[in-house]
Amino acid sequence: MTPSAIDIFLWGALPYLCVALLISGLIWRWRYDKFGWTTRSSELYESQLLRYASPMFHVGLLVVLLGHLLGLFIPQSWTAAVGITEGIYHSMALWLGLAAGVLTYTGIVLLIWRRRTNGPVFLATTRNDKVMYIFLVAALTLGLATTLINAARLDYNYRVDVSPWVRSLFIFQPEVSLMAGTPIEYRIHSVSGLLLFAILPFTRLVHAFAAPVHYLFRPYIVYRARDPQNVSTAAVRPGWGQGDI
């Protein structure tokens, strides 16, 4: 099919605009709001529900992201070459994606419920947070709905059009016609995901780009008790001599 002007914008221009906004937003945030690069944790206000909801959301989301990476960037010919038929792949993607989607969705619902029903946590919620939750829940809802619809539609394989379109973006030759012919739920979900990436640097979700990887390589912190024999016996001097600033 011949793509329309809207298709050319959505599948040929919008991905690059969102990526440009993501990268420039991260640079701006790091340069001018480095100390705001945080989740603004509310654990001090309430920790019991957070203890369960946060791991559910983060673990589920990690599996969802890994599933997207595998499905979008590994060609169908590669999985077929190692003996994974389309039927086996479809079943694995369906059940794993459904489990991860339900886990992620349950986690975010509990987090929003906690934020809405706990007074101090609700007072710490900004307008920015509310907008972020709208985009995040929309992307998750559409993703879960797409998974369920795809489970009922056995005659459609997104790896013959959606996946090649995504890969074509990385060589700056977007195959717009591929995405223009996909089912409507895939197109809506793709747009919601792109918009979520675009606003990510300006929300608390920016902490995803600040994982404390350096913790794995830093030396251990050793605590030692103070030896009473090594305590200084020098006379305490007043004023600046005590290190006051």
C-alpha cells in the first residue's frame, strides 16, 4: 500500500523526533538539573505496599523490555535457523509477554493506588508525575491489549513488518509502508511508546539512565572501631581551630 502523509510522519519522522528529544533532554537534564536526577523516593512516607509493588513493576518491566528487544531486533530467520518454529516462538512470546505484562500492570496499579490513597505520598506527587503516569499506563495498557489481541489472531506475525520497520530506522532508511499496513493496535501502541520515550528525560523515569553500575566495581567500605589509644589528646582550640566554617 502507498503510505499517506500521516504515515510518513508517524513512521518516518516521529521516531527520529522522539529519539532526538530523548537524547537532548538527557543532556539538558544532566547539565542543568543533575541533582534532580532522582526518583524522589517516597519510601519514608510508606514502605509496606511499596515493598511489593515496586519489585513487581520493575521486574515485570525489565522482562517486557527484554521481550521487545528480542522480538524486534532478532530476525525470524535467526530463530528458525536454531530450530525455533514460528508456532513455538508465538507461544513463548505470548505466555512470557502476558505474564510479564500482568506483573508490570499489577505493580503500576498498586503504585498509583498507594500514591492516591496515602496522604503524604499524594502530597509529594507533582503535576509532572501525574502526566508521566498517564503516558506510562497508556503504553502498558495498549501493550497488554496488543498481546491479548495477538493471542486471538493466529494469522498475523509482527516479525514480518513491525520488526523490519524498527531495524530500518537504525540504518536511516525507514520502511514506512511496512508499518502503515500493520493492525491498528500495533500502530497505536508504537506511538504511545515513542511518546513515552520523548517525555522520559523530563520525568522521574530518568533514573533508569542512572543505574549505579559503578557499585559493582568500587572497593568495599570497611568500618573499624576507633582505638581509644589513638584518640588525640591535643587541647581543643576555640573558634576556627575546631574546623568551624
